[in-house]
Amino acid sequence: MYYSLLSLPLLLPLVTGQLSSGVGPLTSASAKAQTKTCNVQSYGGVADNATDVGPAIQSAWEDCAAGGLIYFPAGDYALDSWVTLTGGTGVAIQLDGTIYRTGSDGGNMFMIEHTSDFELFSSTSRGAVQGFGYEFHAQGSLDGPRILRLYEVSDFAVHDVVLVDAPAFHFSLDTCSNGEVYNMVIRGGDSGGLDGIDVWSENVWIHDVEVTNKDECVTVKSPAKNLLIENIYCNWSGGCAMGSLGSDTDISNILYRNVYTWRSNQMYMIKSNGGSGSVSNVVLDTFIGHGNAYSLDIDSYWSSMDAGSSAGVQLTNITVQNWTGTEEDGSQRGPIKVVCPDTAPCTDMHISNFAMWTESGDAQTYTCQSAYGDGYCLQDDGDSDSPESYSTTSTATTAPSGYPAPRMAGDTQDSLGTDALIPIPTIPSSFFPGVAAISPLAGGAGASSSGIASSTPVSTPVSTPAVGTAYPVLHRHRREH
Ligand SMILES: *[C@@H]1O[C@H](CO)[C@@H](O)[C@H](O)[C@H]1NC(C)=O
Ligand SMILES: *[C@@H]1O[C@H](CO)[C@@H](O)[C@H](O)[C@H]1NC(C)=O
Ligand SMILES: *[C@@H]1O[C@H](CO)[C@@H](O)[C@H](O)[C@H]1NC(C)=O
Ligand SMILES: *[C@@H]1O[C@H](CO)[C@@H](O)[C@H](O)[C@H]1NC(C)=O
């Protein structure tokens, strides 16, 4: 199907089994630009940081939605009225400027729906949306808008853009398929309700993303399948998770790897309380944590959710391996907590190469409840068809060998608070210790070298040969089934 884009297979990065087919747009942004370019400045958009650019985006979309590229030249734009961009085919949005929220409605600042072969990106890696969420949060309100929501979008990519300080959630992927999300920084206030990326979709590759907030980092919701999530930096966040899981949960084939978590609520949580359905075939591989409250936290009686009346969500075939680092207080909140429903025990659970130690005190606990498999406190079910419930907590008083783990240079001691302006950061080129981002920044190696805006704004869209020819090589991650 995607042959024309697979002409350089040796240059495609290796993507392992979790995805079910290729991901990303079907045609390059430069090809779209050649079909038609709709510059928002030709539709009434003005980079004066005052004129509402919403109507210009909506008009540019009407003209380019059937095939083309919507282009924001570098500059500062005000967004007062939200946009719903629907029914596109073969359309890209090249955001090389910064969009500042000025409107105050709820909803979604950018809603893209029922669209295929789509790309949202910045060619300079400096495109950003500043949500000024602190204006709401300082008043104790979480009623402002989300920044970006994709609904029923297929064959797409979102990359090289920065989302800052959403009044509510930052980025949701709802019922999308065959997508790639990469080279992004999401930086929000230090509060719950400000999720980074929430994804309930099929066949999506999310990689090289940093999230600062105090809620979901990159979190899977139901239904979802075939997600590959890697090189994730949860920098003072809630942490990555799955859930909240309720009735008819349907999640399978999820691989997280290279997840670095600093000062977050947890390194990985699966959260439910009652509920039904299943989660299966999940791998959580190569996690590093420092300063987190919880580490592995599977909680099927999560007290922040109202208890459902069903037996519980069935978890099966979940592998946790290669975790290192330290947790805040291991005797208060041990690094392994696998609490499964007594009425629906977890099966085929595996924990190996797990070496974490406490930052305070000299003991840590491992807690398992109705969880069957192998490793640490997991019990062997002896191939029983109906394993019985149990609960056990053990205490370790010596540090496991191999627990020390590297840190990211960007870890800081201070949160971003909730009542002050959050500056727009630049996108780094690494999101996990010792691992370079899979794709180079669109803006080139120097794109993240300083915190100030580019002094050489790109004045033409990606159809310029230098950038355009790079697309098939740098921005395509198609993979044969
Ligand atoms: C754009 O306007 C906002 C206020 O809406 C202001 O905070 C911001 O600093 C302005 N951006 C620039 C680059 O002047
Ligand atoms: C368990 O999950 C892994 C990873 O998704 C998968 O490769 C394996 O086939 C699954 N095993 C079973 C018995 O389904
Ligand atoms: C990760 O853990 C698996 C299973 O315990 C092990 O086979 C593998 O060698 C580990 N990988 C690394 C890089 O340590
Ligand atoms: C990590 O988050 C803190 C805010 O908590 C921020 O000051 C720091 O710059 C972030 N680090 C990186 C590398 O972005």
C-alpha cells in the first residue's frame, strides 16, 4: 500500500512487533504543498499577536482540506476562537509560528476529526501553542480548553511542535489509527487534570516525548491496541499509566520501553476498581526512575475511582523487565505493588531484572495480591483454571545489585507551579539517558541549542527543495506488516 514511501528501506529505523502495520501520513508534506499551499496570512491571519487567527485557519482548511498544506509562517498569532477541522484527506498543517491563546471558551482549541493522511508539524521544530493555562489555574479553575484533540484521524503524524500550559488536557488521540507522534515537549502546570498525552487508538507509535505536569504523562485508555510508546521523559509529572479502566475494558498489545520518570506520582500505574473486560499482552521494558512516589503500581482497588459492580478488569500476560533507579520512600510505598482483583486474579504476569532501591530509610516492600506468574512476590498458579485470591507483602533490607541508574541533565528540583507563566521550551534531542531521539529534529541539529526563537525563520513552506527532499528519509517510519 505504501510502496512509494518505502523506497529507502535500509534507512528506516527498526520498529519491533508491537505495531500492526505502517504508521504516518501516506504522502509527504512537500507533496501536499505542491498540490496546494494555503498560507493563513492569505486568509486574514496576521502575525501581530492580536488578530484572531481562528477564522483564517478555518478558511485555509476549507481550501486545502481535500489536499494541500496549511502554512503558518514564523511569527506570533493570537487564537481567540477555537477551530474544528473536519473531513480532510491528504492535508498537512505546518506550524512554524507560535499561537497564543486569547479566547476563554472550554472545549478544544484545535480539534481535528474524520481526517486521513494528515500531518501537523513545525519545519523549524519551534512551532508552539501557548495555552496560558495559569490564568485559569491561578483562579483554581480547570474549566478552560484542551489544546489539541484528534478524533478518527488515520495515517497521520504529529511532530516537532511544543504544547505549553494547557488550561485543561494537552493532547488526546481518540479512536485514531496508524499514527506517529514524536519530537514533542508538553509542559503544563503542576496540577492534576492537565494530562500530557492520552491515547485510545490503534496502531500508533509515540516516541521521543517529554511531559511536565502533574497528571498523565503518556497514558493509554480503553479501547486501545498495538501501541508502541518509547523514549519518554516524564519530568515532574503524574507518570505514565493505563486507565482509569472501567466496564468493557479492551486493551492489548502495548509496549512501553525507555521510559524515564523523575519526581512523578509513579513510573507506571494500571488503575481500576471493579470494572470488566481485559488488558493483555503488555510489556513495560527498560524504565528508569528517581524521586517518584510509586514505581510499579498496579492497583485494581484504586480509591480515586468509584468501585464498579463487576468482578474486575482481567489483566493477563504483562511483562515488567529491566527497571532501575530509586524511589522516594520504599517502606511507605514499595517499588513493586501488584494488586489484582480477588474476583479476577491477574495471570501470566512476569517481573524480571527489577532493581530499585529506596532514597530514604533502609527498607522497601514488595506487595502482591491475587497476581499469578513469576518474579518477586508473584505466585505460581500451578496452571489452575481458577486461582485463589491471596495477598502478600515482603520487605527487603538490602539494596539489589545494579540499581543505580543515570539521570537526565534536565531534572530540576522545582515544579512549574500553577500560577505563573510557563515559558515555551525548545525540543531536546534525547528523552532517555544515553539514547538519541529516533528521528532528527525537523529544524536540524541546532534546533534545540538555545531557548530563544529562531533568528532565521523559514519563510517558505516545506516545498523548498532542501527540506522537501528530506521528508521521505527523515520523517517516514513505515513498516511492512
Ligand atoms: C503575545 O501576546 C501575549 C498576550 O496574549 C503575551 O503574553 C506574549 O508575550 C506575546 N508574545 C510576544 C512574542 O510578544
Ligand atoms: C504475551 O505478550 C507478548 C508481548 O505482547 C506476546 O509476544 C506474546 O505472544 C503474548 N503471549 C501470549 C500467550 O499471548
Ligand atoms: C531485559 O530483561 C530481559 C528479561 O529479564 C532480559 O532477557 C534482557 O537481557 C534485559 N535487557 C537488558 C538490556 O538488560
Ligand atoms: C523539567 O521540568 C522542570 C519543571 O519541573 C523544568 O524546570 C525543567 O527545565 C525541565 N527539564 C527539561 C529538560 O525540560
